Amino acid sequence: MDLEGRMGRTERRLDATLKIVQTGMKMLVKMQQDTRESKKEMREFKNEMRDFKDEMREFKEETRRGINALIAAQMRSEARQDRLDTRLDRLVAALLRSRPNGRTN
């Protein structure tokens, strides 16, 4: 074997190794860019989720207040109905005690 042949093979190997290293560096740069973009998207998503959680917390509290207001209104209605029922019972009892001519027993 001659020296030029060996040098040629060595240069071809070095060229192939250089191409592999260059390709690897391109891949590494691309991965770093993708990682930066992914981190940015994750931060944005995290902020959106925080805002969504705040909105849901407010909605939950608003719903709770609405339900409590409905319960209070229902309780007031039932209390009023109970008072009306009591009045009606007294009126019926008074009517049952009275005679047809309007006198009471």
C-alpha cells in the first residue's frame, strides 16, 4: 500500500466524521430551539390554567352565593306560608265555632 492511498482513506474517514459531527450539531441546535419553544408554550399554558382556575373559583363562589340566596328565599317563603297556614287555621276554627247568625259559642 502506498502512502497516498492511506492518506486518502484517512481523509475520507475524517470527512465522514466531520459530516456526522456537523449533522449532530445541527440536530443539537434544533433540539435546543424546540426545547426553548416548548418551555415557552408550557409557561403560557401554565398561565392560562392559572387564569382558568381563578375563573372557576369565582364561578364556584358565585354559584354558592346564588344557591344560598335561593335557600334563604325558600326558607322565607316557607315561613310566610306557615304564618298564612296558621292564620287560615285560626279563621277556620273561628268559623266553625260561630253560629249561622254570626254569634260565637
